[in-house]
Amino acid sequence: MTLSGENMRINGDRLWESLMDMARIGPGIAGGNNRQTLTDADKQGRELFQRWCEEAGLSMGVDKMGTMFMTRPGTDPGALPVYVGSHLDTQPTGGKYDGVLGVLSGLEVVRTLNDLNIRTRHPIVVTNWTNEEGARFAPAMMASGVFAGAHSLDYAYGRTDMEGKSFGDELKRIGWVGGEEVGARKMHAYFEYHIEQGPILEAEDKQIGVVTHCQGLWWLEFTLTGKEAHTGSTPMAMRVNAGLAMARILEMVQEVAMANQPGAVGGVGQVKFSPNSRNVLPGTVVFTVDIRTPDQHKLDTMRATIEARAAEIAAGLGVGCAVEAVGHFDPVTFDPTLVGRVRAAAEKLGYSHMNIISGAGHDACWAAKMAPATMIMCPCVDGLSHNEAEDISREWASAGADVLFHAVLETAEMVE
Ligand code: HGY
Ligand code: MN
Ligand code: MN
């Protein structure tokens, strides 16, 4: 078979089959997945991925955050590897493709190189980052954050889930504490292929998102302290109502996000009332405000405004208010050379494409601190993600993986 550019395509059926096989591990209750980080399901998913990679001739390295690095050797032992990664962990009510598409498409790139008997000067490393989602242990993109030096290993190990279990203990429990120092690896380049998780590509009828930037993020964890009291017999004037304070703060977050349009978002996905009894006014209310925007100035002023106004709201109700930033990264600009290669690959392959800013956070955002990095996106149905109904077409999956293949091959340098 002549190896000319546009003829080289990945095996879409094989990729789809791998996606469906992985989706059987940690099934959700409505067709998606619940394969949260460091659970037994995550352990099973890791073992399956490891087996597939070893069948494809890759050798495994694991670091102290449990991130899996699966290496295909290059011809030049002195050449830094091209990394192709994403994550296998999911939200509790996650979809089958968020993260998984990028990891298994990286494996498909290697499988296709093997099929075509292509050697590359740079090694290629397919990567599964631990705890991208941050659902069980905040922050999101935790392992790639430690890799980039944004968090210490001790900080990460000490993070606890809703049941008080620590990240470090759970990583040990599933047997995935690796020996490599986190961040010791050096990268020539990093690629991440991911579903858009938003409505733009589908609405614009584009097959490929050429990701130029990723919006920045703050996760602000508020702890409001009220007074536990009977919801029936406590007069309204006597209440120290942390639940009411939370509601007013949520309304204010919505207002601040809307005041910073276009391009800003703000909301809350998780609230914990204690003691969480129907007829007890909460003693404490803990919730995380998630704000994002591609604009650095807006990101910082939104945070300052929200924290100041939340303190006023709480004080007006006599409620204690403490806030801790439990997640953050500034807006990211991806590497123009790699972005150009993604665009050129889409054009060479005849796929429709457009520039896009990533709404969701990704491990690529931290990888970009360590090496030239960029992303490729495919559409998802109705822009839906972080929902078990998340869906993509086989054609979308394959088109993005083809672009990934060509961009990675160009960067890793095919050896004639
Ligand atoms: O929060 C995010 O953007 C990612 O899905 N972890
Ligand atoms: Mn993801
Ligand atoms: Mn996600």
C-alpha cells in the first residue's frame, strides 16, 4: 500500500469496538459510565488498557500519581517522546466518550502505525492521566496538575472524597502507585483528542475542532456556618439560615456570570448540607462555585466579586462564611505550530473544521505548561456531556482520530 498522506487512516471499527469494550467497565444506570477515579472499576479499566497496550507492543511506566505512560519506541533514543493522552476516569453519571476517546484513539494511532509498519524518530507515549474529572477528589486534572508542579504530591495524596477516604490510600488500595517521580518525564509535544462537550461543532456542522485555547477556571469551595435548629418551631427572625445564604449566593453567581457575557460561565454542581435532615436547619453548607472564561481579567474580577458579595450575603444573615480555592488554572493558549498541524491534517483529509476554544478543562491545559501542546475535538450530540446520554457518531470518532494520527505522525517524524 503506498503510504501517501490522505490514504493513511486509522481503523474506525477497531476504535469503536475498543470504546464499547471499555464502556462495559463501570457501567452507569442509564447507558453511560460510572468509572470514578481509584474505584475498583477504574482499576479494571486500567488493567484492560494495559493489556491492549502490551498487545500492541508498548511498555508501561507508572508515576506516583498512578498515571499510565505506554511507550512505543522511536528510532532515535535521544529524541523526546510525543505524548498522546487523556483520561479513563469518568463522572459518577458520565458518558462513554469523555476522556476515553482520547486515550483509546492514542492507542489506535499506535495500532495503525503497527499495521502500516511505520517507524518514527521520536517515541510515542499513550497516556492515561489519573483523576482528570476531580469528581471524587478535587481538583480536576489533578495528576497532570502535580506533573506540571501546580500541586504537591502530598497535597494530592491528602485530598479526601465525600466518605473521608484519601486519594493516597485509595491509590494504594487499587495497587497503582508507580515508582516514577511525577513530572520527571520530558515531552517533545503533547496531543489530546476529546469530544467538544458543547454544542458548537454540531451546530456549525463541522467534523473537527481545531482547539486554539482553553478557558480558565476557578473552583471556589464555600463553607457556610449557620445554626442547627428545628425547621418547625424556630421563628423566622431567630434563624441563622446557611441554606438561605447558599441560595442567595447561587443567585448572585448567576448574576455575575451573566454580567460578564459573552464567554463567561458560573454555577454550582455539588452542595452538602449537614446534618442534611429534612426538619433541621443546616449547621453547615459546603458547595463549590465553578466559574470559567477565556478572558484572564474577567476570570480574576469574577472571583473577587463573588467572594466579596458572598461575604456580604452571609454577614447579612449572621452566617459564617469561609472560602478555599480548590481548583484553578489560567486561560491556556495552545502551541501555534501544533495547532497548525491539526488544521493542515484536517484539510489534507478533507474534513470540515473550525477554530474553537475549549469550554471544559483538560489535562492538556497542564501539559501545555511543560511542552508544546494542543487538542483536537469532535462534535457530540446536542453538545451534551457529563450526562449518561453523552453520544457521538462513529464517523465523528474516526475523523478526529485520523487527524490525531496525521498530526502525531508529522510531529514524531516518520522514518523512511
Ligand atoms: O471540569 C472539567 O472541565 C473537566 O471535565 N474535568
Ligand atoms: Mn474529559
Ligand atoms: Mn469530564
